[in-house]
Amino acid sequence: MDATAAVTPFSTLIRTASHEQHTEAETSTFMGDLLGGRLGVDAYTRYTEQLWFVYRALEEGAEALRGDQVAGPFIQPELMRSAELERDLAHLRGADWRAGLEPLPATAAYAARVAECARTWPAGYIAHHYTRYLGDLSGGQIIRDKAEKTWGFDRKGDGVRFYVFEQITNPAAFKRGYRDLLDAVNADDLEKQRIIEECKRAFALNTAVFRELGEVFPLSA
């Protein structure tokens, strides 16, 4: 590793290294159409369904990693989203929301990779944890605001609870603390590089989900 990398905090390295993939995910056609109010609530519902499969894999894997010396410090209960997603899906799909719930192929692949990392590679799990939760605390708030305005959900209410972190009163301070955890991660330089590569993979998996959602909800010309 060169001298610059040696003094650059890992949280900065991981952010800058994955910037291109992050931008690609944020600027997907599906997300652009969704945030632009050009798609119906059915598209938002389908997107929320896909999130549930990913977060179930993320959070089912979390419990076993709580005591892990690498991933353990990142497992924080105030981040957990599955219960909120289930409340949103009950609001969007009704009480029997689980009936007929199917992941898109890209979603199944994404969730499988998250579960595999949780099971076999705690450092790789961190990459998925970082890309999801820090994204929710940042850009996720834009999605919440747009969803409330476009489909009339109550502010921070049913339908958008996924984006509401009730137990995090100061998101900016929380994100600073999270970046401190990244900087102190128990991994050597080679392993840190592998985490960065997995971070890029996480964004690519997410972008593939957006691509398939775009195929399900194409805008008519």
C-alpha cells in the first residue's frame, strides 16, 4: 500500500473506492422514475418487497456475528429494519402481505451473497452492512420525503417506516461513529482491500435489482 493510503482513513478509502458504483445505483432509471413521481405506488411496493428479502438476510445473519471480533462492533440494534419493513408491507399489501411474495432473480442473488458473507466471511458482511445502513441514513431520507409527497403516506408513518430510525436521534453523529468503527476495523490492509471490493460488489448487486425493477415497471413511451 502506498504512503497516501497508509494515512488515509479506511472510511474515506471505502467511500471513494465505491463512488462510481454508488452513483450508478443512485442514478438508475427505475429509481429516477420512482423519485420523479412517474411510477405508481405498486412500483414502490414492489421495491419495498425486494428490500425485505435483502434485510432479512442481513439481519438474520447479524445475531450470530454479535460476538465476532471483526463484524461484532457493527451489529447495532438501533439500525435493524426488518420489523419496520414488515409494518410497511402490511400497510402496502394488507395483513396477508407474505402471500405470493417473491424476490426478483437479482434480489435472490443479492440476499444469497449477503447470507453467504454473514455465514463465512464477517469482514465481507461489513461491506454489505455499510452500503445498506449508511445509505438508508443518508439518501434513504430523500426517498422517504418523495414517497410521502407522491403517494400520500403520513409523515414518518406506515408505508415509510423503513426510513425512520426512531432510536437514532442524531444521524450525523451516528454516521461519524460508524465511520470511526470502519477506521478501527480489525483487518489488515489486504483484508481491507477485499472489503472495498465486496462493497463494490454490493452496489453492483443493488443496481441489478434496480435494473430488473425497471424491466417490470417500464415507462410507456
